[in-house]
Amino acid sequence: MRKAILTISLLLIATASAQPQLVSFKLTGGLSWINGDDYNRGIAGENRYIKDTSVAMTGSYKELKKGLSFQAEIIVNANKHLAVGFGGGYYHLGNESTVKVQGILSGVPFDSESTYKPSLSVIPLFVNLHFLARLGSKLDLNIFAGPLFQVVQFNFTNGSTMSLSSVTQTLTYRSSTTTLGGQAGLGLNFKIFRGVALVVEGCYRYAKISNLMGNWAVIGNSASGPINKSSAEYYFWAYNETSGGGYPRIDYFDNKGPTGGSVSGARKADINLSGITATGGIKFSF
């Protein structure tokens, strides 16, 4: 993968070094969808686990699926068909979901409420090789592909209460990382004025983040006293809960990971960022 990205990068630099005929600035916005991988499987498993093991459940936790996306790109034409673009942007996925549970623990009934607030913020930086084709007097087709570098911030907050032991606490987790990948797509440019065009594009991005380590903390109060735990070296883990038929789950642990007789297949989790981005905007040519 790294060799392929290096080869494409050298080709793009060589293309950009040619005598430019036209420079364009493109600004677009829209939506990005991601696969989510272990995070979304864990959320689905958590919902099933709570439903199967509680007396009553209200609500469900939401998966990370889509969010707003913005990006800008400077495009330098080598000739009427080839161009190289240098760009970057920002996209964010996040939601809030609350689950209320009635259950029985060691023969004692209890009520609990938990609110998940995941947040995934990504800054993609990319270099694209563009192939341009004229479809009409005002309409152009743009096919592009290139390497991708992404700066990723993953945050998670879980505020919860439980009537048993009068527990009120908030769990937070924050992790930052970078990842390499690639993207490819196509777009249509419709000229509305001289040097100004409307743009509609779609692209597929491939990338994932793994081995996430970050700051973890749990702060709160209970009938037995205050709760205050923290660590700067906690990891995002995926595992299978084998009791009750098996459930994929996710949580945050130190480097040893989750343990116990009902835990199997524990590994450091992935969040797959691969998915489609659909945008529209405007392009200025000089």
C-alpha cells in the first residue's frame, strides 16, 4: 500500500511540474458515510445484549454512519486532459443516544440510564490526479484518484446513573491518530459563467484507524463514596461476550484488555473510515 501511494505521489509531482495552463480553486460540501467496522458492530451487539439481559429497555444506542463534509482543492492543469490537485477538508460524525433499563442484579431490582456521545472528527489531506473530458459545450467530466493522509480525533462520553448504590458517573475517552489511505471518484463540472462552474462529485475513500490509545477517565459519586479513575494509556477494545448466545461488544481497557470467563476473541479495535463522500459546490478557474 505504501509503495503504491509513493508511486502515485511521484506521478502527481511530475505532472504538477509541467507548464500549467490553468489554475482552479474548488470549494465543496456535502455528506460522508463510513463503514464503522468494530465500533458499529459493538454498538449493535450492546443493544442486543441489553435487550436480552434486562427486564425492560427503552431506546437504543446509535451507530456512527454519516456526517457533514467540507473540502477545498487547488487544481493545476498540465494540459486540457490532465491536472493535479492539492487539497484538504474536514468531516465529522457524531450523535447522542440514551438507553433506559430496568433490570435485576443479584436478586435486587434496579433502574439505570446511560447516554452515549461518540464523536469522530477527521481532517483529510490529499493529492489527486485528474483526467478531464469534455461532454458538451458547458459540461465536463472529471475522473480523479490519489493518496490520502488523515488526522483523526475520536472522542467518547458516557454519562450514566444507576439506582443500585446510587451511582452517578461520567466516562470519557479521547484518542488522536493519523492514517494513510487513498481515494477515487468522479464529478461533473457545469459552466455557468466564464471561469465559474458548478460542481457535483462523489468519491470513495479507503482508510481505517487501529490500535487506538488515549486518555480515559471515570468521575462520579456513589453510596460508597466518590469515583475518580483515570489513565493516559487506555485502548479501544473489541471482544465477544459469550454468555447468552454471544454478542460483539466494545469498551476501553489498559493494554491487558478485557478478561473473564465470558470474554473471547479480545483484540484492539478498528474503526473503518472507508466509505462514500458526496459533495457539491463551486469551482473558480483563473
